[in-house]
Amino acid sequence: QVQLVESGGGLVQAGGSLRLSCAASGIMFKFNTMNWYRQAPGKQREFIAMVSGTGSTNYADSVKGRFTISRDNHKNTVYLQMSSLKPEETAVYYCNTHPPVRINNNDYWGQGTQVTVSS
């Protein structure tokens, strides 16, 4: 059974930092590229960062230099270290494989973790 469990969100002031975690189970974690996404109220889910099974990374331009994605293949966990957070980055943050996990012909998403950045 596939599970993606995001955690680490919370309320932070603008300019602050948070570290998100995503624990994966039911997938061949070390062979999967893992992505972080976020979805703000009323907006589409957007890609933030990716890390390949071998550790190569890529970032959306909006977060380059401020966010760092990493993974621990022994713990089946992917992390997102976020710094210099902005109020407009308030959103629910999700992780997933690339491409997203499919269950019964639908993309599977975990519950996400809420990040709220106050001004």
C-alpha cells in the first residue's frame, strides 16, 4: 500500500525557515525521483523541487537559492529545507514521485502539510 506522509509545516514569519519531511512507503523509494509541490488557495498545484535517486536536484526559479531538497534512501524520506519564506508561499506542500503515483488510474497524493507564512 502506497503512502506519502508529509510533515513539518506550520506558521512562520516572513523571512523564516521550515524543514518539511515526506515519508514514503509502498514504493521502490531509492529508484524514484521525488518531487515537492505546493498548492495555494485558489491556485493550481505547482512544482517546486526534485531530487533523483542518485541525488541530482532541480528547482523552480521562484525557490532557487532559498530551498534545498534532499533525501535519505535508508529512511525512505525526502526533505525540503525552506528559508527566507515569503507570505505568498503560504500553501499546502506535497511530495510525490515523478511521475506521480497512480492508483486505480488516478494520481495519488498524500494529505500534504500546511505552511503559513505571516507578514
